[in-house]
Amino acid sequence: MKFQKIILGILKWTGILIASVLFLMFIIPILFPGTISEQVKIFANKNLAGKLDYKKTHLTFFRHFPSLTVSVDDFLLKGSKPFQNDTLLAAKEVAVGINLKNLIFDGDVKIDEIYVTDAYANVFVNSKGEANYNVYVSKNSNQPKDTTEAGASIKLDLIKLRNWNIKYNDHSARVLVDAKGLNYTGKGGLSEDIFDLTTDLDINKLDFSLNRIYYAKQKTLHADLITRINTNALTFVLRKNELRINELPLKFTGFLSILKDGYNLDINAASEKTTIRDMISVLPPQYLNWAKDTKIEGNSDLFFSLKGRFSELKNLKPRLKARLFVKDGFVSNGKAPVPMNNFNMDLNVDLPDLNTEQLGLDLKNLSFDLGPNNNFKAVVKTKGLDEMQINANVKGAVNLQTLSQALGLKDIDVRGLMDTNIQANGIFSLDKKLFPKTKGYLNLKNGWLKTKYYPNPIQNINIVANITNTDGTFKSLGVKLDPFKFDFEGNPVFVNADLQNFEDVLYKVRAKGVLNVGRIYKVFAKKGLDISGLIMADLSLNGRQSYATTGQYSKLDNKGNLILKNIKATTEYLPKSFYIKEGNFQFENEKMRFRRFFANYGKSDFALNGYLLNTINYFIERKGTLHGKFKLKSRYILIDEFMALKDGDNSKKSIEVDYAKVENPKSSGVVIIPKNLDVSLETDVKNVEFKGLKLNNLSGLASVNKGEVFLKNTSFDIIGSRMKIDARYQDESPLTANYDIALNVLDFDVQRAYNEIDMVREMVTAAKNVKGIVSLDYKLKGDFDKNMKPIYPSLEGGGVVNLRDVEVKNLKMLSAVGDNIGAKAFNDPDMKGVNIETHIKNNLIHVDKFTFKVSILRPTVSGTTSFNGLLDLRIRVGIFPGGIIGFPIVVTGTHEKPQVKIFSKTGQGIIDALYNRKTNKVIREERRAEKKTRRQQRKEKDAQEQKAKAAENTITKDLKNKK
């Protein structure tokens, strides 16, 4: 009985304890909800620079038992400036664990756990190094602590992330990491200055790329890590760091320090005593199914190190070293008569400063065999890129069908006997005309290539290629291709080429055949892609490179025809593809004539007739320039389609264009001009459209030279008038460009110009009150912004506006003058035939003296106004007869609210804007000057006017000197 009482007592008190705990778990969220919610909000508002939003809040023990957590649903956090409109983190739930002891006994909210579930994080660093994750605002350590203010604090011991998708895109380092299905648990004294963080990490799919080259694609990753973190120095020391990428284990040691301008790191990684199959598991996903059905044996080792500082600002980058070692490999498919045996590889990579110009590759061995007399071996060592030291020995005789069967290739059928033997030792440099001493050949007999993408093979492939170099210079370099031929769908194609002395190439080339580009493309790629076209060639090219460059055209013997039909072509700087509907090219010694050339680019069409020079040299020389002269006809050209950031079908744009598009998604960019063209064009274009502005019947001379476009003696119809222009245009980046323009237009309608041309409305606001006909003779230079709109503070120049037959009614500035002197006639002045000369610089327009009639009065106006509407004008009102007697007036204020002072010569000047042409930024906008003496004002005004007149003269000289 006594024992039963003890048991009942224990059960009773246990039940009371459990009930009390459950009661507390229910009652604490009820007792403290206001305190916790309010203090968490105070903490968020004080410490987050990004905009925070969420729907519901919860205070409970049961979401992350047994922790008491404050949870918010549908959490959304925006990035820091300049990314305040972009999402940094979105999550289904964000919860913080509350320390119960501090809450109950001290009434303080101490956050020691964080849970984030079903989240998407978008971490971004733009090309300038600006990051969107700087949302935490830390307190100034120099300020004394406020011990009286209540609020939440963080002292983390646990972080749990469940089902995350994270994208880290760093344009300054050109790095992309995309992780899907990430689960992370981090434990440790995260709030301490120095602590050990224990990490358990799993990622279902991981992508990693550098310079748009993917080194990992859809890989699984598991990490078991212990990292010592020093928050004072922002240093991470890798103590225990074991990773597994798919089946490949990796161990890391070293450290990473985050600096103000980048990183400092020293990381070493190794995957030792693994198998070739483990190594293959990190290949792209499309190869993994092949590996499952293939017998693979052998051992491998991988070593990797990255050491040094990364700073975009100081142009510092770390050094990368890697070694891949494979021994005694064996690969065989069930159907293979002979396996790939004795597969060995020893590859070392050295990349100082991550600079490809210093890239060192040391392939000490790459070898395998497919039975007797069927083996391959390569030893290659290189250093540098533009000036590359090479020592290579490649030798092998391989039956490609046996190799294909041994590897178990399913989607491709390749046959033929390939025999190669090449030795090379020396320096390769295009700039210095150096080539390694070389002797070798590559022969392919009875080749055959068929894929699952197209029913018919490319067959009867025969290549006999020989290369020799005896002294290490371009002069002794010889390449002979005799023959290269194949058949495709009944059409034979053959090329014979003999090239000698690459310092001044002596060439003999014969090419004949028909290529169906669309069908050949389908042999290699999936069906359904919009690639089509036909190439027909019958060419005979004989000559020497210098014959064309020195004008010895009679020694050339280039002849034949090249016909293109329905060819799609792209360039990395244009958003859309060119479609060459028909191109009939005839070779006549030094010239490649365009007999018939019709092309479309989006809505624009082109017909060219003319010739190119230097075509042979262009393809031989890396820095060659194409010269040519053409007549260009078109029914319609839409300039907007050529802007670099516009949407289009071209997926192979340059990395600069791609990054600019990501960072400026709503911008059009500017038109980028090829740098290797020197071509003149006699233009005849019916309609040209640019940002809604329509030009008709454009004719004149255009030229493209070294990335600049010039227009000379060009004219077109605009708003019912004929305009003549000389102009120059040059892009600086996908987002900026500069231009010079000299224009002359007779008798155009002011109101029509105001209504139809944006630039007129923005530059000449007073034109709203002017009706009639004017003429214009003006010169300007300036910059375009990222939407190819003029940047007004960049404008420099000047010219004359002739008010030939106009009415000026109710111009506020003149009306205000009339009201102050009691002359209503200022509402309708007589300005017919008046010439107004102005000069522009730094967002100010300086007006030279001009006189007009107002009834019996003769006002003379001069002074300064700005594009933003500020006024600083001097008016002398001459009184009948002849205006000999008069009185002064000063007009300040703005166009909308002019301020008039009669019998005054003291105005209030305008300090000009400051513009940085290198960064295309307005450093300072124009503003009203402090009041100064008349002498000081006159001195500053004269200086500004002299600068503006000098800018106008510079434009005139530049347009005369350049093309």
C-alpha cells in the first residue's frame, strides 16, 4: 500500500508538472504577445535598411517545439539601396526563438534561434560592386549604449533553414551560384565575437559558373562543416569541412576573410583515393545516364587551391591551382568488342591572379588504348594565352567506331580511322608573329557521323592535314589541307588549301559544294530550332596577303561565287538576328562584290550593292579591318531595334550586354557599333524611325570607322521640312554613347516641332507659345543615357534660330514685363525676322543680345536661362524714336514664375551644372547664385559664355577633321 501511494504520488506530481508546463505553454504567449511583437518590430525598424513586410504573426511553442517562437507568415524583405525595389528574401515562414529566462524574469526579448522555411533568397552584386544584402544597420560603436531603451537583441545559438532556393549572382566577380532545395542547420554561439559554427548542409541541385562557364550543373551537395568565425575581423577558418558533390568526396581547409573592398582567402581542397566513377558523377547531368550503363573502373585524385586577395577596386585576384590525377582507368560498354583500357591522365592547372593571360596547363599524360595498334597518347604543356609557350607531343591511331562502342555512346554514331602525330615546341604569339617549331599531321579516312537528331549521316569524311614550322616564326609556317571532303544528302563538298609563310600568307584555296545549313545543324542539335539556309560555293583563291594591302592587284587570282540563301546570323552586340534572304557574292581579285544582297533585321530591311576589300587579310589577321564601299537602299529602318538591351531572339550576347540588361531591365541601352569595319555607304532610305521620331527620304553619305558612325551631307524630311546634318556617333558601353551633330533646317513649323519632337519640348519650353515658321542652324555635342535619350547637362554647342514668320503670344516672361511697365503689347510682340544666337554648356543657355518690336518700344534681350527653367535675363526697353532712350529691366525667377525688377541692372546669376563625362553622372545641378555685385556677375557670365562659344567652335573643328 505504501508503495502504491508513492507511485500514485509520483504520477500525481508528474501530471501536475506536465499540466503546469502545458498551462505555461498556453499562458505565456497570452501574457507576453504585446511585449514580444512590439520589441521585435522596434528591432526590425531600427536595424533593417530594407523594406520589411509580412502578413500574420504567431507566438507559440508548437511550431518549433519546445522553443517559444515568434513566427511571421509570408515574409518579404527588400534589398538595400540601390536595390530597394527588388526582393532579397521571401519566405513562407520566418520564426525567431525567444529565451524564456530573460523573458520571464527580466521582461527582455532575447532572440537565440532563427528558423526560415520555404524561402527564396536573391543575393545580387552589380558590376560596380554594389550589393543588395546590406540591409542590417549596425550601431556606431563610438556611441554610448542606451540602457533605458527597451528592445529586442540577438544572441543566436541555432539557425535552421528548410527548403531554400538561393541565387547568388556577383557581376563584379562574374560568379553565379544557384542552389535549389537547400536545407541548413547551424549551431554555435553565433552572437560571440569568436565562435565555432557547426554546419549540416544539403542541396538537391547546385549550379556554379564563372564567366558564364558552368563548372557544376544540377549537382547534389552534402556538407559537414565546423567553421571558426571571428566576427571582429570577419574571418572564417575552415576546421572540419567535408563535402560530397554527387558521389565525389572533398575535404577543405583554410580561411576566408571579408574585407571592405573584397575578400582574402586561402583555401585548399582535396578528393583523394576516389574512383573514376566518383569523379564522373560531377559531370553534367546528360552524361550521368551514360555512366550508369557503362562499366567504369580506376582510381583518381583531385587537388585544388585558391589563395590571395580579391578586390575589384584594387584589381587584385587570387591564384588558382588544381591537379587531376587518373590511374589505370577501364571503360567498357556491353556491346563493345574491345574496352578502353589503360586510361591515365595527369593534369595540372595554374592560374595566377585568375588571369587567363598567365594560365598554365601541364597535361603530363593523357593516354588510353583500344587493343593492339589502336592507342592514343598526348603530353601538352602551355603557359600564357596571347603569348603562349607550348611544348606538345600528340600521337595516336584510333578506330573511332571502336572508341564509340567502348564508351557506349548512344546518341551518336561515329566511324573512321583517325591517325595523328604532332610535335610542337616554342612560342605562339599573333602580335609577335611567332609559332612553335612544329611537325605533324592529322588524317581521317572514311569518316561517318550520324546522330539521333537527323536520319541521314554526314559520310565519306576524309581529311589529310599537314602542318610544318622550322624556325619558330610565322614565316616558315605551312598548313596544307589536301583534301577535306565529305558528302551530305547527295551533295559532295571539298576544300583544298595550301597556306605558306604566315607573315605574308601565300595562299591557294579551292572550295566547291552545296551545304544545307539547316539540315547539317539538325545533325548536331535538337529539332525545332529556327536554323535554316543554304550555302553554295565555287571558289578559287590564289595570291599573297601583301598583294592586296600594297595595291598589287594584278598579281591576285581570286575568282568564283559564294551564294547564301535564308541564312540566320547573329552578333554579340545586337538583340536580334539578321536574316540574309539572299546574298550573291562574287570574288574579283582584291574585291568581294555584293551582286545581290537582301537582308532583314526585325522590321528593318536592307539591300546592299558594292564591295569589300581586305577580306583575305581580315580572316588571316586577328586585328584585321574590313574596308568597303556600298550603296544602301531600304524601305524602313527602325533604330530602336538595334539598341543593345532590347528584347530579341539572340541568346549569345556579350557578357557586358547580358549584365547591363540584368542590372537595367527597363532600359533599352544604346546602339553598339562594330570596331573592325571601315565602310562607306551611299544611303537611300525611305523611312527611318527613332524613338517615335519619323524621318523620311534620308539620303547622303554614311561611314562606319573603328566603332564610330559618321553622317556627311545627309538630309531628310522631318515635320514637313528638309533637314541637313553632319554627325558623329560612338558608343562607350552598352549603356552610354556620345555624339556630335551640326544641323541646318529651313522653314519648319514651330508648333508641329513642339508637338512631335520630345527634345524640342524639353529644351525649348517657350516654343509652346510660338506659332509660325523658323529656321535653325545649330551645333551640339553630348551624351546619350541608358535609354538613348540626351543627357541635357552634357550638351555643349550653340547656333542661330531665325524667327522668319512667327507669332509669340502670352509668353509668361514677356507678359510679366508688360504687366510691370503697363504695356500689354508685350503679350503679342513682333518678332518676325529676328535672329536669336545662343550658346549651351553645363545645362545653361546663354542668349546673345537681340532686339524686337513691341508697339513703339524696342526691347533688347540678353542673359542666361537653364534647361530647368531658371532665368537671369537683362532687358533694355528702348523708347521711340529708334530706341535711343531706354530703361533697364532684370528678369529672374523661372519660366513659370518670372520675377521682374524695373530700372535695375543687378540680377541674380545662375551657377552652372557640373557633369562628369567619364562616369556620365551629373555631379551638381545648376542653381541660383548668391547675390553679387554687377561687376562680379558680369565677370562670371562672360567666363561662362566664352566656355560655351569655345565648345561650339570645337564641334565645328571635330566634324571637319573626322570624316
